[in-house]
Amino acid sequence: MLNRLSNFKHKYIMKIIQANTQRKNLSHHYNTTQSSLWS
């Protein structure tokens, strides 16, 4: 039971990390696109 709970927590944390990474990549991509448009 405890093992399953920690396993679920681990999956949840990994999902959050993935989402944060994707958001960072998106904003980075957006920023580079904006700067290339302006230059």
C-alpha cells in the first residue's frame, strides 16, 4: 500500500516536471521567435 502510494506520487511529480519543462521550452521558443521577428 505504502509502496503504491509513493509510486503514484513519483508519477505525479514526473508529470509536473514534464509539464514545467514543456512550458519552459514553449516560452523559450516564443521568445526566440519574437526576437527573430524584431531583428
